[in-house]
Amino acid sequence: MERFDTVVVGAGMAGVTCARMLADAGRTVIVLEARERIGGRMSTERTAGFPVDLGASWIHGIRDSALWELVQALDIPTREFTVGSFQVGGRPMEHFDGTGTPMDATASSQWIADVEAVDRALVGVIARSSPGDSYLDATESALDASGLDPERIDQIREFFRHRVEEQCGAWIGDLDAHGLDEDAIDGEEVIFPRGYDELPRRIAVGVDVRLAHTVRGIRRVEDGWIVDTDHGAFGADDVVVTVPLGVLQSGALEFDPPLPQPAARSIARLGMGVFNKIFLQFPHRFWNEETYVIRALGEAGERWHSWYDVSAISGIPTLLTFAAGPLGHRVQSLPDAVVVADVARALRALYGDAVGEPTASWVTRWGDDEWSRGSYSHLPIGASHHDHDALAGPFAGGLRFAGEATWGEEPATVGAAYASGHRAAESILGHSVDRADFAAAIVDRERSAAR
Ligand SMILES: Cc1cc2nc3c(=O)[nH]c(=O)nc-3n(C[C@H](O)[C@H](O)[C@H](O)COP(=O)(O)OP(=O)(O)OC[C@H]3O[C@@H](n4cnc5c(N)ncnc54)[C@H](O)[C@@H]3O)c2cc1C
């Protein structure tokens, strides 16, 4: 049996960060990854000749972002694309009212002002909420108190429902009232014209990553741990498990002894949402040149409501829309062609025959993905951000967890995965790891390899 100082389970952003930091510090480390690729939920498809990010696309706010510092140090090109936390305004947007009619500037401004006013009131309602209150309870209280007419209330209600679906992959009635507390965007947002998976792949260069190695069980033994896979067993002093929360919840990994209570409790209390992407390419652009986002309100946007113009990545007119929460689950059982036709139909209700036949499309199914079992974590009623951090450990014998679901400050993001991998490495090493040194070592290694 091969033996290492540390076995890391999962080669997503958290896993490769942790492993790279440990290897840089002179430790022997191996990463066991079930997929045949590195990156996990950072997944870039390139067969069409341009990158399509099927998982993460954005850095959600580059101000004071450790992730942004890393991307800059590695000189990875980015493109500004600020969408905010499902923002209502601030960028060129095309709004359509509940009947599918374009809203003029006055109607759009009124809509933005309505949402902003209710959102301001919502802050107080959430602060006064009781344990057990859902985000739906909070938004309904704020809407009741708004004094707006019923039609305007209906549109904002729909908007709040969609916001929770996009940010959390969950139904608004299942989310805790505090479920969006950490959902703040600081600074501009950016996307990756070369594909986001470049980041974890470059971090992983030189790390011993065993692809197509599915971990089945993690056993504590007298002198450390044995990690059982479909390709044999690996021994280690420490184990860092970075598989997604959905995989932990499924019971696909057997822990012996069973997980300590704090970890088991967090896994049970936290939620794994479903958020799927649908990219459609068109022969011609039928939306305005400067438009960032198309948004349909009320009934017109009941199912498909928001489209983001990501044409800049391929140079081909491309819209990205999302199926999240209950709709995200539903689309997973439908063939691509049915989903694409339904999205195109919704666009035709807004733009008529100007919407040509889609020339290419991509539809994701993260909830059905065996190695992810969902898209990212959120707080169901009764859970708190403490549950994220309580999952990290360390637990007896040197068992640790990392990954987006273990980072309470900004869960559900690449930034969280990076920070959690960093924390796990520091915890094992017993000293801090400077992020700038970490980035510089990656660049140095690449330079030496190129020589
Ligand atoms: C559609 C979508 C869009 C997103 N958009 C954004 C965004 O724009 N910005 C953002 O910041 N975040 C976004 N996210 C979230 C972001 O992708 C994740 O938070 C982050 O990539 C998680 O990294 P991780 O290392 O925690 O987990 P992962 O990347 O999931 O890595 C875990 C690894 O464990 C492996 N694994 C699972 N089971 C086993 C097993 N039994 N044995 C061995 N290996 C196993 C998996 O294959 C995977 O490679 C998005 C996610 C999705 C799904």
C-alpha cells in the first residue's frame, strides 16, 4: 500500500489548493479524484473551439478578494461582467413586464425603485426574524408592509423567488431567513475568456493527482488512515476530504469510525442546491448591442426569466440562462432538445420571430452528477453559517474537510473553496502559508518547466 503524509480526496479548487500548499512545504501528498479531469465544479468544455464554462464562471466581487489576487498573480485574463446578487439595475438591462411587453425607461426605473425599497425593508425584517422563519416568511412580511399595489407586489415576489433560486439553487420557502446574509458582492465581477478551469489545472501541475480513483471509504487505523478506492488503498497520517456536500449527504463515502457529531450534524443541516446552466447560440443577435441582461417579470418570466449575454467569449451571439431550484430539478429529466425549445419559445414571447433557431446549445445536469450531487450549498431553515465552518474540523486523528460548503464567510463559491483549501493546509502544517508565496511558486515552476 502506498503511504503519504496526506491524502486529499477530490481535485476541485479546494483539493488542489490544499495539496499544492502541502507539497510546497515538503510533505508527501496525493490527490484522489473520481473524475477523469481536474477542477470539479470548475468545468470548461472546449470541443466547439471556444470555452464554455459549465460550472463556475464568475469571481463574485474582486475587491479584497484573495482569489482575484491569485488570478492576477498567474496572469489569467478576465473580462468584467458584473451581474450583482441578481441585480435589478446598475447595468444595461432589457426589462419585459408580465405581459412580455418591453418596459420603457420610466417603468424600468419604477420597478428598480420598488425592489430596492422592499429590499431595504427586508434587512430589518430579517434582523427581527425568529428561528425557524424562512426567507419566504421574511419577504412576505416586507411585501405586506410595502403598501404597493398587488400587481407590483406580484412581480417583486416572483423576483425574490428567482433570486433565491439563482443564488442558492433552492426554493424560497426552504431557505432560512438568513440564507442570503453572506450574499454580498464587493467590487466588480469578472469571467474567464480562456475558461475558469485553467486556474485549478495550473495549481495542480506537478501535484500527484490520481484521476479516475473513486474513494469509497475512509478508515482510521492505529498509525493514521486508510483511504479505500476502486483502485486499491492508500495510507496517510492526515486526510482532507473535499468532496461536495451532496456527495457527503448521499452516504457514498463510508467513514469508520462514523463521522463525529459536529460533522454529521452539519452535513445533515446544510442544503445542496441545484443550479443548471443553459447556453444558447443564435445566428443573429436580436437583443440590444449593449445589453448585459434580459429580464422578464411576473408571468412572462415564470419559468425562464433572465438571460445573460456571454457572446464575448466565443464571438457568436450567445445567451446564458439558468434553471435553478425546483425548475433545475425538473429540467434534468428532460432531453436537451425539449429544454432548448422551451427556452427559445420563452424568448419568442418577448422578441417574436427575430429569435432564430438556436445553432448550438449546452445544458447541464449538476443534480444528477454522481461526483457533485448538486451545484452548491445553502442554508435550509434552521441552519446557520456556523454549520459550514463546523464541518471543517480538524477531527480526532487528523480528519479534515474542505470545499465550498465548509467556508461560512462566502459559501457556494470558488473563493470559498480556495480559502477552505488554504485553511486545511495551514491546519495540517501548523503554520501560516503566505498566499503571495503560493502564487509565486506556481509561476516559478511554470517558468522552469518552460526553460
Ligand atoms: C453551474 C454552477 C455554476 C457556478 N457558478 C459559480 C460562479 O460563477 N462563481 C463561483 O464562485 N462559484 C460558482 N459555482 C460554485 C463553484 O463552482 C464551487 O463552489 C467550487 O468550484 C467548489 O469547489 P470544491 O473544491 O469545493 O468542490 P468541487 O469542485 O466539486 O471538487 C470536489 C471534487 O471531489 C470529487 N469527488 C466527488 N466524489 C468523489 C469520490 N468519491 N472520490 C474521489 N473524488 C470525488 C469531484 O469529482 C470533484 O472533482 C458554481 C457551481 C455550479 C455547479
